[in-house]
Amino acid sequence: MTHDDDNWMSDEEQEELVLTLTRNEALFLDDSFTLMIEKERDDHIITSMRPVQSTAGLAVPLDLMDKIGRAVVYTTHPDNQGKIYELPVVLAEAFMIREIAQSFIKIGDEPVGYNLKRKVCELLYADEVAREDRDAQVTRLLKEVDWEISIPDEVDTPIDNT
């Protein structure tokens, strides 16, 4: 499976989701990611620009680095103070963001890690959780229904055989 092939992801994985980012969230993501690079050798080793440790939490593809860079430019521009950036992501990118969004991370008073984790999980799982909730409600309602139908042995009205 190579990333050069346009069909390396299923249709579901290619579906675009929209993650909203604040300035601090965009900066946190930019600080947490490093560029994933492939070394030119026969064994196709993938590595990162920076060591993946406290300086960078995860090596990501160039496409995601570009998207995050645009979010940083938008949210840090003086004309956009306090505005939200809509970041389009595919499923794999959403999981990459989820991976580094540690819920205890704060920037100033903003719980950036928690907010990112919540937003990404909402994108990934909200429909499924809503479906599970509906299924549970239907199951509960069906259990409450009295399915026994009583049919009297005798019929009050005679049958007309003519």
C-alpha cells in the first residue's frame, strides 16, 4: 500500500470531516506534529524530521502539516483574533489528531487537549453513539410492549355462508 496511489484509503476513510480550531488548538497541533519523511532506500523506511518525543508527539504526512499551517496562519492573523478555523480532515488525520490530544494539556486557561479530544471524538463517534442510543430506546420500548394477542374462542357474529 503506497501513499502515491489515490486509492489507498477506502471511501469512508476519504470522506472529509470538518474540525473547528481555535488559535491555541492550531498552535498546539503545529507544535505537536513533525513531518513524516520516507528515506530513499529499498526498504521504504518512514521516519520524521524531528525525533518523536517531547518536541513532537507524532510524525504526520505533508498534507496534514499543510492544513495545520493554514490554520495557524488564519488563527494568528490580527484580523482573525478569536475566530475559529474550519480544518478539513480525512479519517486517518482525525485519528492522528486524536492520538496527540491529551486531555490534560492546557494553554493558558484553555483546556486545549480536552477540547481537541472532545471535538475529534465527536466527529468520529457521534453518529454511532446516537445510533446506539436510538437502538437502546427502541429495545427498551419493545420490551415494554405486551406481545400477547388474545383471540376469543367464540365469535359473536355468525358467518354468512351464502
